[in-house]
Amino acid sequence: MKKLDNRSMRVAISALSLLMASGFAQAAMVTQWGYSNNAVFSAPSWSGDDGIAGTTSTISASELAWGWSAGSIQSPSADSSLNRSALTVGNFATGALTGGGPAVGSVQTNTDLTLTGTEIGKGISFTHWNNVLNGNYETLRGATITDTLTLTPELPGIGPSQAGPTLVFNFQFRETPNAGTNGLCADGKSAVGDYGYNAAGGGCPDLFGFIGTQTVNQSFIYDGFQYFASVLSLHADGTLDAIGIAALTSGECSALNLDGDPLAAGNQCFGFRTLETANTTERFGLAISAIRLPTEIPEPGAIALIGIALACLGLLRLRSRN
């Protein structure tokens, strides 16, 4: 066999170094991502009488509003005929409740069953500005939300951007009767006792709901590794409230006309409630994980039991081998 001379050896070493710098480095799992998250409205539907002079509906990518054309959603008048209500897209990453996204930041890849700190990325928010309106105004009945996510590897090395899963929500919206039906709201609670309905205000919450959109463990492949993107419901301080979006009751799904849809397995739909005469903000985040996340948040004790069970299985396997 012919021996390599010094020059050939240097060429071989250089080629190996290039291979390691390119192929081997790219094969590492991404541990931190830069992200850009946005959501836009489209195709709204309306109900009611919009023939009252001076009323109008606002339709934009980040705001759906209805009521008096000159009314303010943030500073309502004591005269309900001069008010507007709205549903707006905000930016939880910056704290803005209107104006849309994108929300940008960095998030670490989650590799276990917990989501804390830098494993949670702040995304967009939705706010219902629920003001008292003239009963003859038209109201929002539904629309489409298209939620997009772009990811860029940051650690262990910067890589090309990746289009994350795009989520489409064909949602229904209902301005429910404040006094409910026979005093009960769609969730079965009392309009008076539970939601404080009286002559001054209060009453059954309005409803936002959807079906058929997977919000947890949307799978994608990057550089040979499988990852899972999930929507998170967050508290105002940015900590985790729930993985995914909470389910509504069967009565609320029925009020939204979602119970008869074959996609609503077990008459289950998902969404949130917005209180009367109040501004309700739902804050959403995102997680990128290397494992499938549970839809329920495991208790610390449950995680410990899982660890013990895995350790026992390991011991059993060791004994069987011996």
C-alpha cells in the first residue's frame, strides 16, 4: 500500500476538518430557537341589524370591531348607543393589546415534561373589548384566524430559518344574553349568583370557540431531528397556565353551534370566555420540544413516579441479562 506523503496527509486532514465543521455540526439537535409569531383575521361573518345610521364594522388583519362608528373600544361611553366592541390581536411579547404582531424572541428546546422560564416563548394575544352596545347593532359571529410561526436555530449554531406549523382557526363568536336562559348561562352556571348579573351589568360571558385545529405537538423535521411545536396558554406574568387551549362545556359548544360538527368528538370544542363589561385578554405562547408534550401539566410527584418506574424497569432488564 502506498503511504501518504505529508502534503496528502495535510489535504486529508483539511477535508476531514471541513466535513466535521459542516456535516457533523449541522447534525446536532437545536437547543435554542429564535421565533417570529403572528396571527391575522380574515373572512368575518356578522349578524343583526347594521342599518342604524352611524354604525359600522371594522375589518383589518388585527381588529374586528362593531358598533357606533366613532365609538372608542378602550374608553366606552355611558351611552351604550355610542359604544363599540372589538376583538383585537395583540403582542404579548411587548405587552401591546392592539396592532397585531409579530411577536419575536428566543425559546429553548424542551427535553422533559416541564415548561418553565426560557422554554416558554411569549407569542400573540387576543383581547375582547366587551362594551355595552345598542341591542340593534350587528355583532360578530365568526371569522378565520391564521397563525404563523417562523423558527431560526440559534444554538448550538445559527442555521437557516424554518417555517413552523401554520394553524388555521375557523372560530365562532357569540354575544350571549346577559341574563342567560331561565337564569342559567351556557356553562350551566347562574347568571346572577356566579356572574353577578343585575340592572347595572354583569351576566353570562360571551364565547369564543373552535374545533378541528391541533394546537399541541405539531410535528416538524429540522436537519434530521424531529421537533414538536405547541401552543401554550399563559398567565399575565408569562408562566404556564395550560398546554394547548382549554375545552369548553358541551352547553357552550352547543351555543356556538359547534356540537353538531363531526370534528367535535364528544361534542367537545375549545376556546375561552369573556366577561361582560370587561376587557378579557387571552395570552398565548409557544414551546418547541424534542418530545411529545402531555395535554395536562404533570404534578411533581407524578414526574418522580415516572422516574422511579423507569429506574425499576432498568433494574429488571439488568437482572434478566445476568
